[in-house]
Amino acid sequence: MFICSINLEIFNIRWASSIVELKKEIFEGCEKLSTIEMTGLKLKTLDEDLFSELPQLRKIYLDYSDLEALPEKLFEHNKVL
């Protein structure tokens, strides 16, 4: 499991075709995270609470993913988006 640095502001992972799923726990302890770049991943779906513990999240890049739709409540807890 990824352990987040308390001061991490940008999470960047690109073109990792073996990543097909992300769990909420990957961002545990990342309260200062403001940007997520996940370009080229083979994600098909995202859990609706994936970003719920990221109050500073402002930008998300999901270019070239296999996502078909985003959950309706995906950004419900992200007030600055």
C-alpha cells in the first residue's frame, strides 16, 4: 500500500497499464493533496468515495483512461473542485 507523506500535494502516476483499480486507502493521510494526475491508467470505474478524504483537491487528470462514467457522488466532499 502507498503511504502518503503528510506534505504531499501532487500525486502523479502515468501509463501504468497494470493499475485497473484504486481503493480509497491509497490516499489515506493525504489531506494536503491538491492535484492528482492519473493519465493512461486502465481504470474502468472509480469508487464514489475515492476522493472523499481530500479536502484540498483542486485538479484531477484522468486522460486516456478506460473510464466509461464517473460515480454521481464522486466529488461530493471536494468543495474546492
